[in-house]
Amino acid sequence: MPTMTIGHTSPTPIAGEAGAEVLPEAGVEARIHAAICAALMAGKLRPGMPLRERNLAEAFGCTRGAVRKVLARLGAEGKLHLEPNRGAYVPQPSVEDIRQVYSARRTVEAGIVATLCGRLSGEQIARLAQHVEAEEAAFHGHQREASVRLAGGFHVLLAEMVGSADLLAFVQRLIAKTELYKALYDPAEFIECAPTEHRALVAALQTDRLHATIDLMTAHLDDIEKRVVEQAMRAEDVPDVKAIFAASIGQS
Ligand SMILES: [Zn+2]
């Protein structure tokens, strides 16, 4: 799971609201942040769902101020959608948003495997193999959260091996987005990258078959995109009340 620092709140405790007990806010905020991220990644929060400050403060037994800071941080990280004066919502990416981010991933990650193909050191191959083993263990052990995190981690590890901090930061952002999209629209079990496909990629990277390796990565990302888009299209199928009545007014 990529580490995101954008909008990271300061650890300075803030004053509680009138009558509320002042708890060590930084710890509380970290706990709320982790809990909301986990719920998002587990697909428990649905696209477009509002997250009310009051409800969260009651659920976590903390001040609304603490909740507000966490929501602002999640907004800056792109994990929640913030609407001025209305509040925080679970993102509702359109099919087009999903296609855009997978298109960026295909382009960038094709470049990554092209750079690495046939050039990995023995140590790098061992690291990748070890990572895939951990993925397989999580996958077969039905550890969904670890599975999703490790699957994204495989792609981050490849980006890291190119040795460019700029590239790594960009890839981490893209992967964080696709992980969220997958969680929002494909809550079925085991939708993440299949460890067998990652194993095949590691094998291909050790050859000098550049085009075959690029094709393998592209097909791998295509497949995930297709499944997430199918789910999102199903979600978009909910009839639009406004459109229904607009049509009947037009006919009268
Ligand atoms: Zn993958």
C-alpha cells in the first residue's frame, strides 16, 4: 500500500468542542483514518455514500473536530470527495474516470517492464519472487486486505526498481486510485491481481522477450480494468429519477 503524505495532519492536539473531553487527538485521528481506509478498501462503503461528521464522532467517541481533520486529510489523499458546505462523500468515479486511470497505468507500466526486461539483478528477482510468495499466501489464506495491499505492492515494487523517485511517486498515486476503484466497484472476493499472473510477469522479466513482457503487463491491467468497468456500469444502471420525469413532461 503506497504511503501518502499529502494533507497529512499535524500531530498537535486540538481543543475539543464544548463539553467534550479532550483526548490525545493525534492518536484518535490516526485510528479514525485507518478505520475509514480499511472500510473503503474492504468495499464496505458504497460509492456516493455520505460520511457525516456527527455520526462518525458518535461511532468513534471523539470530537467532531477530530473527525473533520481526518475527513480533510482523506479528501486531500483522493480517498473521499469533499463538497464545500455539504460534507464528505465516498467517491463515485465514472466509467470514464476508471478508463482514464487504467490507461495511464498501462502506458506507464508498459514502460516500466520495458526498462526492466532482461536487466534485473539476482537480488531483484529474489525480492520479486519473495513478494509473489507473500501474495500467494495471503490469496490462499483468504486474507482479503493483505491480498489487495500486496497485489498493489507488486506493481509499486517494479516501479521502485526503475530507480526514479518521480516515477515511483506517480505510480503510487495511480495504484492508490485503482485500488480504491476496485474496492468501490468490485467488492466480490479475490478481484485483485491473480498472484499467478504476477509470477508469469516475474518469469517474463528474466527473458529478453521485450514485446511479450509488455503484452503480458498490458493484458494483466486490461483484465482488471474490464472487471472494474463492468461493475461500475452495473452500478450506473440505477434509473435516474430526473431523466424519467423529464421524459414524461416532454410527452405531455
Ligand atoms: Zn497486478
